[in-house]
Amino acid sequence: MKTIYYGAYGANLNQEQMRIRCPEARPVGPIYLVDRMLVFKGVADIITDPGNTTPVGVYAITKACERALDRYESYPCLYLKEYLDVQLDRGPTRIMIYVMSDNYDFGKPADKYFEIIQQGYDDWEFDHTILCTALKHSIKNDHGGSYKSQRWDDKTSA
């Protein structure tokens, strides 16, 4: 069976959340995507932006995990798949990431969603500076057209 490598940069960085969604997923290691910038459009996205880097946690996943992630990420409506060639400790590797469709603008994420990602940054031992910069950028550039997630709506959660 062929191993699929998945790069997480949002809620799926949180290893507990990932175990819930994909019990068979195994953390492989952290990487940084060059010329990519973490942003929020209500939920996390990465955009091409020369000079920036985005931390990503790479997991080895199964086809069943990929199907579960497709459902979670509302693929292909909210997120699309992109394949990148990266360097892991095991050598050159192709990873799959989800990137948002172009239908949404920048916007602040729900507090609980942001906290889930903060824990993911701790899980992978990433510096929180990039995460905080992404939050500030998304708040500053929020024009009301971001994605509104019912799953992560702070008003409806306990």
C-alpha cells in the first residue's frame, strides 16, 4: 500500500484533533514551505507570497484518512488539493496540502479554532510568531468576505 504524505498547517497540526479525524495518521516531521504565507479567511489557508515561510506538520496517512480529511475540509468546495515536492528526512517527497478556493477574503478565525491551531504549534514545537502575524494580517485585511464556519462558530459552542 502506497503511503500518502499530508502537510497540515491549520487545525490538523493539533495532533489530538488529527487522531480524532484520522486515527491511522502518523506524524512524520515538521517542514517549512518557502514562499508561502499562512493567512486566515475565517479558517486557515496558505497563499503564495515570496519571502515568507509557513510551518507545516507532515503526516503519513492512508486512503481512508484522505477520505476523512476530504470530508473535514469540504473538498472540493471549500478546499482544493495541491501537491508539492518537499525535502523530508527520508529524502525528496511529494506531499498533499489543502488550499482554499478563491471564493473567500481574509478574516479573523473563531477563538476556539485559533486555540486548536496554537496547540498544534506547540505539538510540533513551532514558533508562534508566524501564527500571530497571520492573525494580525487577517484582522487588518478583513472586509467581511471570509468563510463562516458553523463548526467553529464561537457563538454556538459551549
